[in-house]
Amino acid sequence: MTTSRLRLLIISLLAIIVAAVAWNTARSRASQQASRQFAAQPAASPKTAPSTASVPQPSQPQPPVAEAATSAGSLEKTTEERLGPFAISGNNYTVVLHKKHLGVTENGDPCNADGVVAMEIVDAGGAIQYQRTYPLWVDDEGVSAWTISAHILIGTNGTGLLVRSRPSESSGFYEQIFGVVNGKLVPFCGPFPAMDIKPDASGVYRTAGPLGPQANEIPVTVGTGRFVIAIPIRLDWAQGKLSLAAQCPESAAGNAHAMCQYQMVDPKSFLQKPKSVTFVRLYLSPNENSGKAERVIVKPASQIDLLTYLAAMELKQPDFLHAPLPGEFPVNDMASIGIAPNSDGWLQVRIDGKVGWIHGNEDLDALGLPEPQDEIN
């Protein structure tokens, strides 16, 4: 090889090496610049899929419904519904429902689930007066979704807000009453599963009647495990609370767990004919110390009437002023009615014209009442 050709070959190799180094340096700088530009963009919301696309300009229309791809890949759509406004004590309040639609389950299977995931009660200025969260999920067993409605509750001594909520797997409602006390909207109770508030012919929800100058009655039906009784609840508008309002003996005044009489609800529907001849121990008074009980024969053809129920009941109300935290059972603050501890209920009956009192499972079974169910204890 001649000297001139060798020099030409060396020069060509050097040119190739220089070009390669320059190209590699340019690519590294471009990558660093792109990284700085991406880091300067706003961080993606945890509920939206990250994108390297340019940020939309303000003039571009935004979708009215927020869409989100969860970690499990299920498509979610969130909307808002406003109920009201409701005029209470000279102020207007609106119930804001945050609803979510699930199009895909956590396993990626198609589904079609809608439910409320949060509720807020706001005043005319938009300030939140009360809020509560609800779960929404779909699995192999079905859908768990909550629906909520709100109504004005009118009484002769006050006006409030009635919020009714129901999970999809239940046929009954939880009802919660709100009112204004000292200028502030507050809950009067936690969600109540046994209220019997129904709208009138015009669709208006009303209390049952007055109880004194500042209270109204709310009807409540409660199962004892064998039959159903009606328990009147006192709604005090001025103090913002609920309490038992049964008519008790005068001697029981001041006793929180006094024995009170309660009306039976459709008692004949619970009675079953005894299968054979038996007997019950019938007392003249609802007290085992009142005298010796009479053994009364009960036959399949006996005429039996359930007259009234006597028991010491109590109204339990957890800390309903503070709604459950997100992730907790949404009605942890549920109100409930049950028999007071260390007490027993007495049932007044008429058997073939003979009236008296019975209690205890053995005599209730002999009367033809159904097996006890776990309702109130």
C-alpha cells in the first residue's frame, strides 16, 4: 500500500470516529432536555392515567365527567347531583351527592354499577355542614351500592330535613333527621333503621303529632324476635334530640328503664295454631311475685288475642354527631332500640276469654308464637 493511500485511510477512520462521538453527545443532550421539560409539567392526578401529551390550553373544552383508571384497571365515572334547596328555620340547605359509575370490576370484568360514594349538606354559601361517605364495590356475590334521597320533614312544632339511605342489598331504609339548633344545622340522631315515616297523599313527609309545646312524635316499629311492636319516639326540635315517648305508669317517672306498655302491630299475623293441647302460666299482673300463676289450657282451636306488650326499652345512640370515617361501615353510628339490660318483657293475652300476663320462651312457644329471632335483646 502506498503512503498516500495509507494516509487517506487513516483520515477516513478518524472522521468516522468523530462523527460517532458527536452524534452520541447530541442524543444525550436531547434526552436530558426532554427529561427537564417533562418534569416541569404538572404532576398527573392519582385518579387519571399519566400522559406525555401536551397540557390542554384553557380554550379547549373539558369533559363534564371525570374518568379514572384505577390500579385494577376498572373505569370509573364520577358525577354530582344536588337535592334541594330545602328551607329550614329561615336558611336554605342543599344535599350534594357524589355518585360513581363502575364499568369494570377489580378483576377487569365488565359491570354496570352506580352508587353514591359521598354526601354533603351545604348551606346557601356553600359551606359544608355535614358529610358522610359510602362504599361502592362489585364482586362475585353482587353489587353493593347506596342510594340517597332527601325530604323536608314537617311537624306541628318544627321543620327539619329527612335523609333516607339504602344499600342495594337491603329492602329497608336508614333514616336520619337534621334540624337547626342555635342557628346551626345538626343531626338529631344517627341513621335509624326502624322509623315508619311515610309521605302523605301530597308526597310531604310529616310527623305523627305533637308531644308538648316543642316536640313531635315519630312512629317506630321494632321486632321483638317473635312479633312487632310500635314504639313512639319523641322528637325535640329545640334541643335537637330523640328520646322514648311511651306512656309509662306514674310510679315510673324519672326511671330511664321503666316498664312501659307498647301496642302490637298486626298481632294475628304472627300467631300459629298450637299443634297439640298444652298450657301456659297466666299471671294476673306482670310480676312473678304478684301471686300464683294459673295454668290455662291452650288447644289448637283456642281463641287467642295478643293485647299489649310491657317492657323496659332503651334507645341507644352512638356518637352520631361525628359521622364514620371513610373506609368504616357507613352506619356505624346507627341508632337502635332494645330491651334494657337485666329486664324481661311481659305479654298480655286473652285465651278463650281469660286475660292475663305471660313471659318466658316456654309459655310463648305454647301460645303458638314463632321461634325467637335475633332482633332486639
